[in-house]
Amino acid sequence: MLKVDKLNQYYGGSHILRNLSFEVPMGKVTTLLGRNGVGKTTLLKTLMGLVPSKTGSITFDTGGRAHDITRAPSYARVKAGIGYVPQGREIFPRLTVAENLEMGLATCPASAKLPDRIFEMFPVLLKMMRRRGGDLSGGQQQQLAIGRALAMGPKLLILDEPTEGIQPSIIKDIERAIRTLAETGEMAILLVEQYYDFAESLADHYLLMERGEIIMRGRGDDMRTHGVKDALSV
């Protein structure tokens, strides 16, 4: 679904992303792990076109055809089917829950409606449709941010640390939602996470970053034997 090849990114004289190459397959959860400051969020912003890549390529498969989106603007990537849930959620606090969700339909035809699965996964959103996003708890805002990304029916869903600052009960709800989405086989998921247990529980494949490089990768089932948790704590 998504292929990244020899991607490099710089901020001033600092080399932030170093020759990153990996794939995110359809119907699987690929988890990207690493401590703060290793370049995870910069990578996601580069994938979304919010930060231009210096060198390398990003290709995205749409309908069986691979398209080079390395220089495509952000709106074109969203229209192609990439949904993004940023770190910190970034919902619109003055808009209602309904209006926030409808923002996810911006690239869809005018007749498009919110998918039922948003409310099946996060029923609390249906109860709060008229409440302002800023009045929701942190966990509810995270569910809203994921629901907004799902509104456009993405083929690839990118989540940047969805468990950050969230209470354990809602983390479980988000975990179930991600697993359900992957099991449909209709979506690729790239999950960036620092919370090891959450990442391990969902990972079909994992990538471990350190100083802008991928230093380990493999099957999710092998994370424990590969010592990924120990590597994160070093």
C-alpha cells in the first residue's frame, strides 16, 4: 500500500531522517516505535506532505497502481486515501462533534455521509454530536480525531501516538477499533507509538527508529524475542 524508499530529511544542518526504507502492507498494522526525538513525527509529517522530503521517494498504491506522491501536496494525499490522526489530536474545539466529523468529508463527494462504523467503534460520539469538541475529555477527543480520519474512508490510516495522555479504558477502545479496521483487510495502518505493550498487542510488523534511522524491523510476534522493549528503555 505505502512504500518509502531512501527517504532523507534535514532541518537546517541537522540530518533528521536517514535513508529510511520500509513498506506498510494492506490489511496489516505496522507499528513504528522509538523514543522522543528520534524523528517519528517528522517522518509522518513528511509522509503527509506537511514537510517536503529532501531526497528519496514515497509511493502509494491506489486501486492496484502505484503512484509517486513524493511531491504531491497534502490535500492530494488525503484525496488519494491517506487518513492522518496527528499527535495531540488537533480537533476543532469550537466546532461540534458533528462538525468535526464532517470536516473529514472535505475531499468526498457532496452526497457523502458519515460511515456507520465510526459510531459502532466509538458510540460516545453519537451521544455527543451537538457538543463542542473542546468540551470533550482527552480520550473522547482522541476518538473524535480517529473518527474524523475514518470519515473519508481511507485506504491507509496513520496514527501518531494515539495513547498519549489517554485513560486506560479508552486505550482499550482504541485498541479494539484499530484491530477491527485491520481485520477488514481494506486498510493499511501505520501506528506510531511509544507505549510498548499497546504497540506489541497490535503489531503485525514493527519498525524501531533511533536517531532518524530504522535500526530493527520484523514481525510483531518477534518483538519480545528481538528485545524491542529493552531497546526502547536504553
